[in-house]
Amino acid sequence: MPIYDQSYRPYRGHLSSHAMRWWTITRTGLMHLFSKKIFLVLITMTFFYPVVAGFQIYFVHQFPEQNLVTINAEFFRMTMEIQLLWFLVLGIYPGTGLISNDLRWNAIQLYLSKPLTKLDYIAGKLAIIGIFLLGVSLVPGLLLFGLQLGFSSDTKFLTSFWWIPFSVIGYSVSASFAWGMIVLALSSLSKNSRYVGILLIALVFASGGMALFFWGITDAEGVIIISVIDELKQLSYLFFGGQGAFGNHGFAAAITLVFLMGVCAATLRRRVRAVEVVK
Amino acid sequence: MVIEVRDITIQYGRHKALDAATAGFAEGAVGLLGPNGAGKTTLLKVLLGFLRPDSGSASVLGMSVPERPLDVRQAIGYMPEVDCHIPGLNAVQLCTYAGELCGMPRTEAIQRAHEALYYASLGEARYRPVETYSTGMKQRVKLAQALVHGPRIVFLDEPTNGLDPKGRIEMLDLIKDLSRRKGVNVVLSSHILRDVEEACSSVVMLSKGKVVRQGSIAELMKAVPDLYEVRLKGDSDPFTEAVVAAGASWKPLQDGLIEVSLLNGHGSEAIFRAASVSGSQVRHLSRRFPSLEDVFARAVGVE
Amino acid sequence: MTGAVLECRGLSRWYGQVIGINDVNLDLAPGVTGLLGPNGAGKSTLLKLITGQIKPSRGTVSLHGQTVWDNPDVMRRLGFCPEQDALYENLTGLSFVASLARLNGYSRAEARERALKAIGKVDLLDAKDKKVGGYSKGMRQRIKLAQALVHEPEVLILDEPLAGMDPLARRSTIRLIREIAADGGTVIVSSHILHEVEAMTRSILLVHHGRIVAEGNVHEIRDLIDEHPHRIFLGTPEIRRVAEALVKWDDVQGIRVDDEGLVVETIRPDAFYSRLPGLVLEHNFKVESMISADDNLQAVFDYLVK
């Protein structure tokens, strides 16, 4: 046929398997974020403390007689705890917009009308924030451990603290997953990402305030796990040992977080839907 | 039938959104009609797998919807009525994304996105963010993203909303092209019955959750024999008097039309004769076909 | 001009460099007038000027001689049903219409009574105590219409009044609009759905590029469009015989053969229509239908808006 029909034709090409469908959502989300300058600035800032910690390790090895700081499990745990600040910041941006923007612009209908399950959608969105949370916890943790190893002249450090990388991985994965779920669930509660931001800050401070209040009344350290941020802090004691101002309630914190995950999962299942039920 | 629903019921408290609805959607373009609240949107959502019916079965292209929702959605394209887009993307990115979400590799998705956007007549604007688009452009993007993965059926919900007269004609032409020449089945949900008459070959009519009429438009709108509709220029009294004098009868319709009921055996020449005798100018003459609106009103039980 | 309710003289409005409305002169008579034009033609700007929402850059808009802009007395006599869908979701239908009625200065009781009347006109009485947030699209549109009617305005300005309505509601709303006009009211309806405008009125205003391109009766306008001869479809099984007879007429400029008949082009439709019955009877032709292919709004629109 000399004249070709340039208009619509059916698609006879290849279709990928369903397993990696969530990755498409993650990848698009990441690409979109990386195109924003403010985000790149933010990411750069998250390396601030790890770089400082790196220099601490360097100085300890350069000037051992100064006894500047001890590189032990607590050092790594402390790094994880300090980076929790970025958990909060990343939770607000890009966290709050993850699902709320889609709700606002009716995009959920578009997603769910494709061959995607709700789980694909949620997993894809979780991975967006999850990757960054891991980036501020897992990556610096392992890099610092590697740095310490690199500077060590003997195997003393390795024999005592060989388990630290596993703890770093274990902690960062669980904390990232937990916090990611919380942020995602909150993001699904409103069409307005600003309200979600307020909700998130309110949750952190209100739970913190309540925990201190109950501690004042009961004088029992354990109540600190009412505070969400403290749950994450206490979780670090579970993986790294030691204890903080309120003792070591890592296990209890872990159980609370698991329970909280259940609530988040249920919320997400309810809120991510293509139909709006109007009473 | 490309889509079949049998005894679908969905109940919210005491209100039945769908009440044992049974219908078959034929090949080509099918109009889905019904008053507000009749269950049209609910039915679409059942077919898309967004809602689970309390009872009954639904199958699309032979696949059962509750059992194989992903396969069904692979074969369907959906153009929602409401404004919807993925924030931060332009038309090309959105359509590419839509294709990738259906499993297309990225390079293929980009190509198909451009093709679909050309087909939907969205030109250079495709490189601007969708937030900046006019209503008409947003409609075109919604259509393009539904077509990217080459579905065998597309569900179009009020596709001509907000389009100016030229845009409406383009959209209807596109629907006709898809269903008549490109082998894509179309389910057109619309309140503008003229659009449905123009673009569809059959209809499914819902009312109060039940299917009240279905079938080919030609069947439903058969011309009534010996009944003609006439429009005249100027005063119609001389004409109507001549009609009566010839032994036929007439009655006024809306829009200045006159319905003339001829005697057996007489054809349209009786009308020309009446016009000639009375010196009237006939400007419009045709057999009386019920409009889809008449069929609709009768089916829904309203006069 | 006598009979004109709303007058625009030299009306222009620009936004920086962008011209919205360019030197418009028009006289709106009682009855229904259809306002048409492609997207971006200036229709919404014109409506905003007429309803006093924006100030003209040049020229005037006046109701019975009084300017509309910044004049609450005049604006009180206008009723506007906008295209945008922004309602107070938490109010019931009745309170929504009644509160807007009170903006006209009515007492609480009178506003309520008028609101009930207006809601009755749009057939929403059974939903008046439900929250607007729960209304379907068609119901939202009707409640918007009710608030435009509640103060019995002299001029009713409707922007896409049928949007979202189902076919039955469309029919009854068209009927309502015609009734209002029959009772002496003045209505402007802006719509893209040409066959529905045709069902309401023959009187149109066509806007393009910020200017009025045509104004008046659609058939008269069609007759004035010389470059496009009238096309008339004749449904007949005896295509060639009829064609042979017709081609002898000097007003016939072209004949095209179709599946079911032929399409004749004539530059003098009046003459053509007058002579046709005689021809049909003389030759005993079987002509089943005669349909004007382009003596309608769509064609006028297409020909004037390139």
C-alpha cells in the first residue's frame, strides 16, 4: 500500500511482567524530585553530619593521644539517631505530597485503571521515600564503618564490632520502612499536602508531649515510647545496645511500631481507592 | 458481545445503585445512557474493577472481571469524566508514564505516547505541563493516555465536556474512526443524546439501577410509516388546512415542526400537493423518526 | 434603540497586551439570545462585562440606559449562572439559594419563600434539605440556576446552563428557559452545544477574536452568507431523473449524488423551495425527504468561524 495510515494503530509490542510495575511509579517519582533544585540542596545537606563524623574518625586515627572520641557501637548508633532529623524533614518534603497530590488531582483513578494493584501503587510510593530514608541512614552508616575499617591498623575493631554493618542495615531498613509507612499513611489522609504536613508535625510533637506528660505523672521511663520519634530512637538501642536517658526499651518500641504499621496499612487500603463514597 | 453483565447488584444501605442489572455490549460503539443516579458510573466502575458487586457477574472480552482484574484492565482504556492528571508532568510524560504503567518498555511508550497525542490532535502544547491546559486540551490528554497501550475497548465518560463545537465534532469523528475503522470497541457514556446518535451503533439505557432498554439504535429508532414531519416558511395555516382538506391529519410538534399523518396508500406527494395548493414553502420534510431523546424519555418512564 | 434591554457601545476590554473584547456594539432584545463562539473568542469576557464583574477598558454596558459597572442597583436586576462549579458544599440547597437571595436585600422570610419558588422551578424540591456537597453534577447545575432565578431578574445570563445535566433535565431546563422568555424575560445563553441552543432560540450572537461576527436570526444570517450556496438534501430513489430536471434551474449551482438521494446547491433557497413542489408533482417524482444540510447553526458557525 503506497499510502500509509498515519493514525492510530494497535500495540503489538512487548509487555513487561507485572513484578516490577511498582518500580515505574518509583522511578517517575524520583525523576520528578531530582529535577527540583531545592531537593538537590536538601539531599546535599543530609550528608552534613556524616561528613563531620567521617572527619571525627579521621582525627581519632591521626591524633590518637587526644582521645577525641571513642569509635564504638554508640558512635554508630548516635549517627543513626542524629540522621533521624532528616527523617522528619524528608517526611515533610517530599513525604507529605506523595499520595495527597494524587488525591488532589484525581490521579488515583488513572493509576488504578491501569493493570496495577493497590499494592503496586503503595509499594511504588513507599519506595520513593524509602530510598531517601535509606540514603540518609544506611548509606552513611555503612560508609562510616568502611572508613573506620580502612583507618584501622589492626583487627581489634573488626573483631569487637563486626556486627555493626548488620545492625546498621537492620536498623535503617526497619526505621525507614516504619517511618515511610507513617508518612505515606498520613499523606493519604488529605488532598492538601500542607494539612498533611501539619498532621505530621502535630503527630510528632503531640506524641512527644504526651509521652513527657505521662512520664511526669507515672515516672515510668517506658512511657517514652508513646512519642513516635522516641520509638525510632529506642529502636536503635535494640540494634546497637546501650541505653539513653530513658533506658533501653527497644523491644517495646519495636512492638509498638509493628502495631503502628498495621494501622498505617489499614489506612492506606481504605484511602487509596478509585471511588469516592459520598454519604 | 464484548462486555456482558449478569444480575449485578450493588447496595448501599437501602439504596440500590445497581439492581440485578443485565446487559450485553455489542461490538463497535455502544452508548451508555441514563439519568443522573441511574447507575451508569457505578456500572463503569464495576467493569473497571474499582467496585466489587454484591452479586452477579461481569465479563469483559470473555474475561471475568472479579477474577482477572489485571488482564481486564490491560485490555481497557479509561477516559474519566473529571479533571485528572499526574501532577508535574507534561502530556508526553503523562502518556509515556501511562504506557509504562501498562507494562510497555520506555522507548515504546514514548513513541506510542506521541502517536496517541497526534491522533488526539494535541500539538506542540504536549511539552507544557498539563496544569496549564485548557479544558479541551485536558480532554485530549485524557483520551490519549487511554489509548497508549492499544486497548481493545475504551470507556469514554462524557468525552465532549467543555469542547467547543469544532472540538466536539473532532472528538465524535475520532470515536467513529476508532470504532468503525480501527477495530477498537467504544463505550460512550454521555448525556448528550445527539452525540450518541451520531457516534454509536447501539445503546444500553439504565434507570434506577436497572437496564431498561438495550439494542441497536437503528432498531430502537425505526421510522414510523405514514408519519412525516414538515417545517414551513411563514404561516402554516393555509398548509394545514390543505392537509385536512386532503383527508390527512396533522399536529404541531416543538421547534416549529408539524407532524402530518397521511392516509393509507398516500406518499409524500400528498404533502407537496398540499404545499402547492396552499402556496406554502416547505423547507423541511422527512419521515418521522423518534429521536433518541424520545426513546430515552419513554424508556425512563417520563413523558 | 427601542426594544433593547441591554446595550453595549464601543465596548472593549484588554488584559495588558491581550485583547478580550474589541469594540463591541450590541443591542439585546427580550427573548432568548444564544451567545456562541470558539474557545478563547471572548465570550466569558463579554459575560463578565455584562454582569458587571469587570470594568470595561473602553465603552459602556448599560441596562435600560444605566451603566452596569459598579452599580448595585443594576446588578440587582441581573441573574447570573456561571460556568464554574464552586458552591458552598456544607449548605443545604435551600439555605444556599436563600442566603444568596438575601444578598439582594430580602428579609430572611422572603428570601426563603423566593428560594423555595426558584427551587421548585428547577425541580429540586425533594433535595432542598440535602447538603450541596452530596448533589450529583446535574443537581449542582440546577441549584446554580435556582440562585440565578431567585430574585426574578430582568436579564438572565447563563453560561453553559445544561452542563452535567442528564437528557431529561436538559429538556426541562430548555423548556424553562423558553417559558421565561415567553413571559417577557431576557435571557442570554452561552453554550457550545449548538443543537440545544437551536432548541431554545433562532436569535444568536456569534463572537470570534473578540468581535461580534454575526447577530440576529440564524436563517437570515445563513441567507446572507453568499460564498456558501445552500445545500439541500433530497431523499429520492430516482436520483438521476430528479437531477436532470433540477439542473435546468439557474439558481442550482451544483448537484452531488449521494447514496440515498442527491445534495443540491442553490444560491437562491427561497426560489428553490417555492418551485420544488410544482416540479415534484409535474414529473410525479418520489421525494421522500427534503432536509437542509446547512441552514442550521452548526453550518453558520463553521462558515463564519474559520
